Amino acid sequence: MSSTVETNVRPNPDDLILKIANYVHDYEIKNDEAINTAKYCLMDTIGCGLLALTFPECKSLLGPHIEGTEVPNGVRVLGTNYKLDPIKAAWDNGAIIRWLDFNDTWLAAEWGHPSDNLGGILSACDYISQNFPEKEITVKEIIFSMIKAHEIQGVLALENSFNRVGLDHVLLVKIASVAVISVILGLSKEQTIDALSQAFVDGQSLRTYRHAPNAGPRKSWAAGDATSRAMQLVWLTKKGQIGYPSAITAPIWGFQDVLFKGKNLVLKQEFESYVMENVLFKISFPAEFHAQTAVEAAVKLHPTIKDKFDEIEKIKIITHESAIRIISKEGKLNNPADRDHCLQYMIAVGLLKGNLVAEDYEDDVASDPLLDQLREKMEVEENKKFSEDYLDPAKRSIANSLQIFFKDGTSTDVEEVHYPIGHKNRRSEGIPILIRKFERNLSTQFSNQHASEIMSLFEDDERLFNLPVSEFVDFFVKN
């Protein structure tokens, strides 16, 4: 008989974990385009969180786990008067940011929303700023932490498709948030390595809640949960918990063998600021990003067909492979979370109304029988070139095309859109609209005067970047 002898020899840290730790501790952000984009990303992400507070189901999840719990000098939750421990505050801030599927996006082999990390970043910075004012932590720390969190999440997504093994992309939120929060909270590089290993050991969320027949509201708070868990793992490490250096590569028991079907995690390029420079903003529609150009095409077709819905024979949708795999759905849609991940539903709303807003996923809108009638007439096909350009790093297009065919044999022209307005290729066109989006979102929670004060702050980079985080958060909470 033979037996396996386990030793207590501590291995060297996995190369990927070491590279992430080196990046967050040592890399200096200098790229002006990344810094400027991050400012708008901060603006937009906060605005998305404020808008989410107009939805009761979202608000019902916020606040202390146990009603009445008070935390002196607690971390604030945007748009509320809650003061919570940093871990629950990260959950709440992360949940409202993600709730409406309206914050930024990154598309590659894996998908995700890098600004989800702000839930943890903001909460960690607010904690330090309130309780250790001598550290003089400013909004610049938030900006630089966002750039690095975006980079970690986005670069890991370039070649590693976690969705293909059934894992949800929020595992990347947890990893990126652990990395940057560990620096904010003063961990050493060795402790960051330990905390990162905990994130890989942790086990990861399944994508069950994003797909029929199980699509549901967990997808709206999953990222908040991930950035909150990251905060918890950092605190555990700060208290002395050891790490597990070969958490990724350990034979049999490591992440790659257990959860990634034995494949290696691939790092396609070094960590710099590429992701923030190229991030995709959701400017026009609160819709899963693979559908953004499809909805834009539908809105353009609306004036042509708005009086001819009963004459439609067929609606032809040409799209890319990822859109078909993730959001093409037929049959009954059970709830708002199901609808905002249905390509056909979003197109139908765009065709019917000439717009798409967050309220259009609610039951009162979805009960319009014309929406299902339009969905039943839709045919979805893949264009291989669209799929290739989607993955081409020089293009990163998210192309969709629509054409409407009528019963009399006539048809509309093909309406084809390759890049949504939030794409880098349309940045100059998109930023003014992004600013107006922020103004609208502010108006849902604050007076015109207070909203104007916030807008003035974002127009003054020097004042904004050097403002203590505690004073910055003061702008966005309620007394």
C-alpha cells in the first residue's frame, strides 16, 4: 500500500497572485486618459446607485443586518442615512451600483462590470478617512484604486472565460476588490498575497441566477456581495489569517483543477491602465451590454414602424455569438431580472416606445401583449464577422443589426450599429450625454441646488481629486 504524505512546506505564491500584488503596491498610475475616464466613471457609477434607490425592492435590502444596530463613525451608504460596518456598507453600495444594470461594462472572453468594485473601494476609503484623518486619504485614492481594480478585472477577462465553466463573473470583482482594498487598509504586499489567495480558495458563484429558467434578482446584488466578501477577506487577513500561496495551481485542490476544468488561467498582457482607457459606458439604455446596439437600432426604426405593428411579418436580428449565448430568450419572462437579460424583449420595447428605461422591465409595462407579439416574430442569427470583431482587440465591437419585414412583402432598410455610444470610439459624443445622465440621476435624490453643487465639484479636477473622502461622501448621503 502507498499513502500520500502531506507536508507543511509553504510553496512560493502563484505567479498570477504575485503579479496582482506587485501591481497594486508598486505600479504608478500616470496615464491622463485613464485618470480622466476614471473621473467620469466615478461620476456615472455613483449616479447609477442613486437611481437604483427609486426602486423599493433595492432599498429593502439596505441597512444593518439587524434593525437598530448602530455603528459609531460607520461607513455611509450613498443616497441614504445609513452608517454601517465597512463590510455591510460595501454590500449596500455595491448592490445599488449594480442594481439597474446601468454602470460600465467590459466585454472579452469573460464579461463584467469593473465599476462594481467601487462598492468596496468607496467603503474602505470612507472608513479610513473618517477614522484616521491623519492619513489624508483623498478622492485621488478612489480614482487610482478604480483604475487598478478595472485593470485587474478586465485583463483577467481578456482570455479567461469563466462563464464557459458555469462560474459568474463576480469572482473577478472579488479578486480585484481584495487587491485594491488591501492597499487602502494598509496591508503589506505579503498580506495582499495572502488575501488574494483567500479569494481564489473561497469558491465562486454559479451563473444560475442569470439564465432561464432561474434568472432572478440575485444578479442585481451579486457584485455587491462579491465586493463585500472581498472586504471581509481583507479584514481577516489584517487580523492575521494566513494565505494559501498555491491556491490557483495546487494539483487536485487548486482553483484551476477544481473550478476551471484543469485549464490554466492566462494573463494576456501586463497590468497597466488599458481597461479604464477602453471601458464601455452604458449611456443610452439600462440594458445588458450585448444588447445596447440592438436597442439603438430598434429606437432608430421606431418612427418608421410605429403605426405598422399589425403589418409586421418578421423581425430579423443579426448579432454576435456572445449575445445569443447570454441573452437570446424565447418564451415566458418571469420578472424584471429576466427581462433585462432578454435581447428580444429589449428590442421589442425599443421598437414599441422609441426608448428603453429601467421602469420598462417592471410588470406593468411587460403586461402589454404587443411586446410578446413582437418577440414571437423575431428570428435571431449569428454573423460570424460580428463575433470575430467582438473579440478583436483592435475593434472590440458589439454589433447588432435589425430589419423589419412586412406582410405585403416590403421591408425596412437594415439598421446596423457596430459601436454603442458608450464605446471608446464614440467617447467625444458620449461624455456630454453621460454628464446629463448623471444630472438626471442626482435629481432623483437631491434638490436642484445640491445637485448643482455636486456638478460644480466634478467640474473642478483639482478640488475633486484633493478632497478628503469623508467630505466627498458627505455630498451623497442624507442626514
